[in-house]
Amino acid sequence: MERQTIGDATVRFVNQPFTNANGVVGCTFGLSDGAQGVWLDGDVAWLSSSEPDLTEIEDTMGLGDSGEFVISIFTSGQDSLWTRDGLLIVENTQAPGFPTGTTTTFHSGPEMLDDGTIHWVAGFNDEGGTETLGRVLYRLAPGGEPLVVLRSDDVFDDRTISRPGLGLAHHLSGDGRHGIGLVDLVAPSGDEGAVLVDGSLVAVEGQPTGDGTRWLRFDHVAINSSGEYLFTAYTSGPAARNHAIAHGASVAVRKGDTLDGESLEDGMVHDVSVNDLGQAAHVWSTLDGREMLFFAEDVADLSASRLLLATDDTLDVDGDTVDDYRVIGIPAYLVAGPATNLAEDGAVNVFVSLRPIAGGGTRDAIIRLGDTAVPETARLHRATTPDLSTDWPERLGLPLGPDSVLDAGWPMEVPLTGSFDDTDALLRTEPLTLYRLLDASGDEVAPTLRLGRSDDALTLTW
């Protein structure tokens, strides 16, 4: 969090969160003494003060499952990549995989797979200058050499990627088997933007969306290890309905829809994330300044998303049941990396702006919502507290039914009130875990709610 003390300095800024397959959270940050660094698993993993002439660390980073990381930062004024082992590559040097004399012009958008394999976007100049003429997506496996994955001038589905042609918005699944990115294609009347998934063009500007409109522009992308993907886009049609999230190249949620009772009238989507559990998170804002984070248990059913966090919500971050901060915003803007990261344990890590309830200035922070096993998890207090006996069956969208075998869980924290089983007991604000239940054939049957307590455990089965 901004203004947090580290050594003799305070945190001047924090950037967006990233996670590995173990749910470990990492980000880049800067200190009041000018140092910049990597925050990993609750501690400082690396500081630029250990090396000379390092400045302007990028928002985007990647981290592997064994403490590896990769960042983009300027080295003596030159764009470069660094890992925990030191300098990896710097601009104005020979571009790997290109003829001799072709040089790189920048290195940005680093991403790391679970096994430590690195992907990033670089600019290149093949005419002897320093201007970026094209772009390339590189892949570097541990112990290997950089390989060209995708570049300007490549051809897909009989369409040529223009120059520079590659957007910085790209995402690889944790196992590296699937990828999604934004590209520009050569067209008679100027470049056309497109979404490229696993080597196929799934959406192109000007082509039909399938609901009577056409794609106009693409922004954010996300994909998981099953190949399920999301992207955000502007479309043709009325301005009140022209911003959308697509799942599998079909519009799933639009500006003007209503999610969990929240109107997206005048809405704009700022971010999407999907994990290997098939869950999704997405951030929207409206013209009145309200910013909202939604969670979907099933990426294929975004219309059933429920609200996790919104401006004016309050947070208790130290577990003393007293609210500490008010959410001022969820500043998920279009950058190389996401502001929201849905981890493989179902927790949602999100970049937020907070204001202390006790007084003081606004500060940016990363909070983690949903994993009750993590001490620093923030407990969310909503203005409207859901009633267990009436609200939750409808909100969860799951049928009532008999007991079944416990398969997998998604932990979360919510305040509860209501009664159960004719006891008239008040269910106070407690951590709650929702588990998916499967029958012998693997079909989901009914939810079991387990209400954790300090001295016992109460299991509620519908």
C-alpha cells in the first residue's frame, strides 16, 4: 500500500497485481528514496538500489511458481528486462531471431508462465535506425534462447499483421498451451484491429459480432489453460449498448445490462480476468463515477456475475471488525497489464484507491478478496447485508437439492444475517466458504455452506 514504511523509506506507488499458480501475489512498486522494486509473497523480493542507473519500472510483471520474476525497467536510459538473476536483455542490441543488424527498440509487457518461461513484446528496426518499425512477441524458456512466437508481417487466416501490428495486450495461460492477443491487420482502407487466439483470428474490426452489430475496437484480453477466453470491445449500434465483454467471440455482457441488481447504464468495462477454475472477474465504471468489480462462478455465464466490490464500500483489513478504509475507486485503466487478477485459488486480487476512515489522504493498494485462509484478506462490508434465508439461493443461481460429495471450494467472506433450521439464530458477520457439490456423474447438485467460527464450525446444507 502507498505510504507503507519499508526500511527508512515509504512506498510512493504500487502497480497492478499478478499471481502464479500457487496464488502468490506480486507487483512492482516505488519508494520515496527513488528505489523501485518487486513485491512478492508479502515481502520485498528485489530493489533497484542494488543496481546502478535503474529507473522507470513498468506496471507489468510476471512471476513463476518457484519465486522467479521478470520486470521491464530502464537501464541507463535504455528499455530492458530484468529477472531475479539480473539483466536479461536491453534495447539497441541485436534482435534475437532476426538477421544481423536488426536491433530491438523496446522491451515491454513481460509475462511469466508457471514454469518460469518468459514472454514479452519487443520493438524492432530492420533498417538500421532506432525507430520502432515492427513488433515481435518473444518466448524464453528456462535455460534456453529467445524464440520468435509472433511478429509483424506474419500471416494468419490469409491476413497479414501490419507494422508495428502487435498490441501490448496479450495473455498466455499458465501452462503456455493457449494464448490471446490483439493485432492489427493490413487492409485496403487502413489497419484493422483483430483478436488472435491460438493462431486463429476470432474477431476482426468490421465483422459481425453475431447479435446484429459489428466489432469496432478491442481493449482487454484473458485466457485460461482450457482455452476459454474473454475480450472487451466496442461495437456498432446505439451508444447506450456499444461496449461489451465477449466470451468465445460472442457478446456475453453489454453496456446497459444489469448485473446483480447493478445497472451498467452508461457503463464502460475496464478489465477482465479468467482462471483455470473457469471463473471470471471484470471491472466496470459508470458516468456517475461508480466503479464495480464483478465475479462470475462460470466464465460462460457472465450474466450471473455478482458484485464483489464497489466505490463507497468499506473494508476491515486487520480483522478487528472495525472498518479501516473506504473504497474511492478501482482504477483499472488500459495498460499492458491488468488491474484485476483472478488467482487459481479463486481469490480476486485487485488494485484499488482507498481513503482511511479515520482521516488522511487517498492511497493506492492491492487487496485480496475471497481467500479466508490468507491473513491479509480484506473483509468487505456492504451497505446492504444479504439475508441467508432469502437472498443466497437466488444470488448463487444454484438449485436446492440433497447432500452430495464435496469436490472443490471457493472461499469468500461476506456479512450474513438471517435464521436457519427454525433456530432463529442470528448469523453474524463471519467468514463463509461456498463449495461446489458433484454427484457420481460429475454434475453439480447443490451448495453446502460452511460457516466458520473461532470455537466451532456450523455446516449448513441446502
